[in-house]
Amino acid sequence: MKKFEEKTTETEVIFEGKIVNLQVDTVELPNGKHSKRELIKHPGAVAIVAITEENKIVLVEQFRKPLEKSIIEIPAGKLEYGEDPVDTGLRELQEETGYEAERLIPITSFYTSPGFADELIHIYLAENITKMENPPPGDEDEFVEIIEVGLAEAKAFVEEQRICDAKTNYAILYLEMMGILK
Amino acid sequence: MKKFEEKTTETEVIFEGKIVNLQVDTVELPNGKHSKRELIKHPGAVAIVAITEENKIVLVEQFRKPLEKSIIEIPAGKLEYGEDPVDTGLRELQEETGYEAERLIPITSFYTSPGFADELIHIYLAENITKMENPPPGDEDEFVEIIEVGLAEAKAFVEEQRICDAKTNYAILYLEMMGILK
């Protein structure tokens, strides 16, 4: 839908990084006036809900520099432009958790910060996961700890804000709504 | 929690805007190596779940430049640094929807994109909303349309990804889990 479309009249690229690009667009508003929009371009990400044989959800705790603290999330990874999200997801799951999945089932997608960023996250359900004997090493600069919790405990974490990450909280409640998490 | 803390050894400020700032930090990792982190600084935001007398959720549709399309969300607004989130929330609700709330009840908070941004969103429930005769004008560059839906329809929108915004989807499912939305 293009309702209230804002037409770009000028784009100023401010920064091109490894994770994000930043540009400032000048736009023509529906009333003919002009305004500026600060836009973060992000390749999008994949996040994985993986359930163990013991019916526990696999979570990871890692330090998030923007927050200056470590938080609990479902395993996730940034897409490479043009890469199949399933390949990203299978790899990130292995690297971050040491679990190998037989396949990934697409569940849903959503935008995380539509006011200033185009990041789209795809949620997948990992089917038939097994612990790998020799998981691939993760990114050199990534340190994670695995936490496995049942649905009731996960929901308690959500309620107490021990999990306070939009994709993780939403994925847990969404998969319960769909009858997939029990 | 500071597990796996990454200590900042250098900060390069790239951009200071009206909505976001961008900086690149050099960090010392837990293993003593160094890496770079691209960080978006955002003041945070408030989002409001407002329920009408007819038990409908008040949603707004607006054009989101980062996505180049209009999407459906709960009313929300960026915090001003130092501003009380409740004041932001009451004002944004009035400006975007023309509804006045008797009070806002804090529900939960979460990070939207912890991998690259510090944005924290606070969800409030608006109590006893009434249509204003003369609502305050919104931001000059903001154009919104109001949509009111019941819980069943909202959940169908979530499932069909007609609503595809993390804060909105999560807020709807969270408030249902808490027995507040029925």
C-alpha cells in the first residue's frame, strides 16, 4: 500500500557500514510540503525457534553492545544481501547453539523498527534438531551461552521481562497462538 | 548482566540527527581481540494500546519511508530525551487518533533491534478513552488513518501479516496473554 506516499526528491548517503547504511532522504509529503527522513538500511535477519527433544526452547544469551548488557534471545543472524534466509538460519543455529536442524519451516515475518529502519526479520521453526559433535565455529567476535527452557518458563521470562527482545517475545507468543509451542 | 562484556576502546561519532545518532565503537572482546560495532542511538518510544467502548483496538495506518509503503501499527511516538513516557503517550494518542485517555497503565517494555540499536519501546494501556471534539494537530509531516478492530480480527491480521510490525503484533498477543484484551 502506498497511502500517504512520501516521494523522494533527494538522497544523501551518510554512512555505508558492515551491518547498516544510513541515508537522509528529502521527501515530498502528501500536502506538497517537504521534510527529511533519517533511514537505516539493514539487510534483514533470520531468527530460529528450535525445540529440543525434551520440548525446551533453545535460547542464547549474548552481550549486545548497543544496550551495554547481555540479553536473552532466540538464535538469530543477519542476512547477507541475496542469501537464502534458510541457509542463514541453518548456519546461525549451528554456530550459536551447536544444534543441527533437519529443516526450517517459515513461520512469519515482521519489521522491527519501521519508523527509522527497514529491518525485516523472518522467523523459522527448526525441525528435528540434534546436537552436533563438531559444530562449526561461530563468528570470531561472537560469544554466546545457551539456555534451554520450557514454554511455561519462557512465558514467565517474557512476563518478568527477563526476555525483553521483541523478536523473541513475539515468536514465543506467536508460536503458542498457532498451537506449535505447547 | 555484563556477561561477555565488550569494553569500548574508541568511539567515532558518524552522525547526529533528529531521530537517530550513529557511532562506530571499537571494542575489546572477552578474548582480548578487537572488533568494530556500528551503533544506532535512539531515544526510545512509547506505544499505546487503546480500546474503545465498543471493545475495539485503535490502530493507525501510515506511510513508513524506510519501507516505502504504509503499514498498520498501534499509535506510537518517539520519546524526547528526559520526557516522561506517559506524557509522550497521552500526546501521541491524541494527535494520531483524536482519542483522549484518562490515564496510561504501563504494561511492558522491550528492545526492537538489540543487534544494532538501543531503541527501547514502552507499551501502555490507555484507560477510558473518549473522542475529543478538538484534537490537537499532529506533527506537520505526519499523515495517519485510523482503523478500529476487535481482538479476533486483530489476531487474524497478525496471522495474515496484514499487521507486520513487531511492537504491534507483540502488544496484541501479550495483552491477550495477560487477560487484558478479550
